[in-house]
Amino acid sequence: MAELMQHDQTRSAMTRAADASSGLRLIVFCGGQVSSHPLPKSGELVLGRGEDAGIRIDHVTVSRRHASMLFGDEVRVVDHGSFNGTSIGGKKIAPNIAVPIYLATIVELGDVMLVLQVQGAAPVTGSQGVSNALRDGRAYSSPAMQHLHRLVDNVAQSNITVVVRGETGAGKEVIGEEIHRRSPRANGPLVKLNCAALPEQLLEGELFGYERGAFTGASQAKPGLIEAADGGTLFLDEVGELPLATQAKLLRVVESREVMRLGNLRPKTVDVRFVAATHRDLESMVASGAFRQDLYYRLNGVSLVVPPLRERPEEIPRLAGEFVARFCKDARRPVLPITEQAMAALRAYPWPGNVRELRNVIERAIVFCRGVALGPEHLGLPMDPPAMPPLVAPPPSYPPTSAWPYAATPSNRTALGMPGLPTMPPVPMPHAAYPASSYPPAPTPDFAAGQHVPPSSGSDFGTVAFGSSLPDEVEALERERILKVLAQCGGNQTQAAEVLGISRRTLLRRLDTYAVPRPRKP
């Protein structure tokens, strides 16, 4: 019964969203100019540079009759053999084949960017000539990052809401900063909030502010982060972690651009651009009722996907060089060169923690290096990882997102080759062709006694049986990683926590959970 009620509520919310939209519109980003065009509910609309085009796009990279949009049960785009081609989600489509597009999916006609939006969302405005003056001058060697930053250039010129997607540590916050820095709001404030860092009771007060006496302990009025971002950009990191009650209040702010402090009766008008980031699949969360669909459509004006570091190894030398220069400066040491062997090890490593893990590895290497160059021995990376094919779990069976015909689902995004939410790299596990005995367990040091203790049953990487539950495997891998880092750091808990990228308190909780004796000071 509860599942049926939840399904009915989800379906009801989706129906209201479709009724409220009353149609679609096309946002065109062309040469720094942003324009909005209402779209018909049926028929064909020609896009191009020609005078007879339904939506005329006057840009040198757009052909006279470049492409058409077909409307019906779904919206489709067909390229008419244009000179520069048409791309959907970063991938070029074949001529004369109609391909479906979905809300917030980026369509490119040459160097012009198009985005499909629901009618009724906040009006999109833009300005010209800002991005060229605000470029940071970085030479991105990865084609994926070059393409992403071209999209950032286009998106930054407008006030359209943006959702930045990508794995943890991939650099979503950096993209949010770039959107603000290249926008007309660059001189205004950039306010950041990690939605997962605060409990629900404190989150609303921080976000919306409160008046004196609004609750016990509110001795004076305090403006919220939304008010603090007035005239600038509010970056909502991990937006998928927002509680449903807070989502409802945030929706009103996004729609009306008015915020009301706790304990106040009069709303205050604010001029804020919203940029959100998440590593979660928001579409699946909407389908399960964990994320409001109306807020999803308001925030998801454009989706930008940050590729994981393993898909852009060309960036590793530049990023490693920047981190070395930064940490050597902090340590008041001359900049250390990276040997060819160390750079080869950095390139070969899969980086499940992405750029954040690379930063931690370089920082640790600077601390441990007492020579004149960084070598592989300073990185603390496995020199000979097992050469085995990754074991990929079958994709989950998602329920239909809604009757809304233009909503992208995980399955159709994958089928179209469109950028969806990247997933973490598969974890290598023992396989029939690679028996568990070929993975010898690392010694688990008993730091209290200065000896090794036998691994607990089923918790060591080398003894995880194929077919065991995912939580058990994750715990085994986490325990193994903690023990290895503690051994490398000589039992220093603070240093080990820094290497692992967690707080010392979290590390101590993990040691208690896995019954690992804590190191004792001599």
C-alpha cells in the first residue's frame, strides 16, 4: 500500500509539472547572445542561417538549412547534412536520422549551443563579450575538457540555472567557480554551500536566514546564504542530499526570487543565479520520490558533465605540476621536478578519487620526498596492480521516470550515447579466471603490539568470496586501504587521515568499526 501511495504521489507530481509547463521553449546561445524561442507542440521547425529558417541562427558555423526539430510524442532533431554537423550531448549524430532530445540536453549546431527547456521557468538573459576577457588562460590538452569549457563559456553568459554532474572529486566545484567567474556576475559574490555537511535543523537557518527570537538561541538576526549571494551566484554542492522539506522552500526561492527568513512574515527579493552540483542520479531520485520533480526542472536548466580523471589522462601532467608548485610553495621548498617514472605511474593509475585523490597523493609525496625530485617511491601508489578485466555489475532496473515525454531516463541516455551521470570505476574483485589466491592479503599490522594480527573473517581483500554482498566487499576494501595507509604512515593517525582524505575523527570511528587496535604513542 505504501509503495502504491508513493507511486501515485510521484505520478501526480509529474502530471502537475507537465500541465504547468504549457509547452516548451528553445534557448539559443550564439556568440555571447542568448535568446529564447517558444516551440510548437507538433510539426517541424527548421534551424539554420537561411532567411526561410523557422529559427534563424546567424552564425558562420551554422549552415543555411542546418537541422530541423520534429515535434510530436517526443522532440527529435535531424541534421540535414550540414557542413559542421550537429552534436547531442557532445556526440555528433549521423545526417538525415532523427534523434530524440530531452530537457537540459545540450545540442550543438557548429559552435552554437541549444537547450530544450520547460515554458514557465525563469527567463533567460545574457550579455556579450564577457568570456574572452575572463578566461584563465589554461591550455587544456584533453578534448573532453576543451569541449566542456566551451560549453561553460556559452552557459556563463546567461542567468540559466545549471546542474554540474560528475564523480566525487572530479572538479564540479571548479566548474561552478568558472561559470561564475566568466559570467556578468563575476564582480558579485560567489557563495558556496555543501548541502550534505549540515543537519536539516541547521541547514534551513544557514540557507534562508532567521530573525531574532525565531527559535531558542537566536539572539540576533542573521541573513542566510541566499541573501548573501544577492547579485552573484549561489553554488549548491551535493544538492541531491537536500531534505524534501528544504527542497520545497528552495523551490519557492528559485521560482519567485524571493526569500523569507525564519520568523519573518515579509519576503525579500533577491537576484541570485543558482548553480548546483551532484554525483547522484537525480532522475532516479525523482522517480523514487527522493527529489522533487518541480525543483529538478527548475534547477536543471542545463546539465554539464565533468569527465572523471581516468578519461582525461592528458590533464595529469598539468594538474600534477600545479599541485607540486602549490605544495612546494606552502612548504617553502624549491619546486621539485617529477621523474619520468613517477609521471608514468601517475598516468597508469585509475584515480577512483579523481583530482582530489591526485592532489592528496602529490601533497603526501612532497612531505615524504627528501631528495631533489619526486619519484615513484614517494607517491605511495601500487606499482603492479593486478591485470584483470573489471567486473561490472548489471545496471539497475529503473522505473519509468514519468509520462512526461521529454524526460531523459538512465536507459535512453545510455542508448543515445548521451552524457549521463558518470559512475565510479568498477572495483576489481576475485573472478573465476583470477582466483582469490592470486591476491595475497596485505599484512594487517597490530600497531599496539608492534606485530601483525590475523585478518578478521571475511574482511580482508584476499578472502572476499565472489558473490558476497556488496556492503561486505566495500567494508573489506575500505579496511584494507586504511591498514595499508596506516602502515605507510608508521601508525600516525593524523597523517593517515590526511592521506585518506577524511577527518581524524572519521578514521578513529573506522578503526573501532573494524576492530583495529589503535596505535599507541611510545
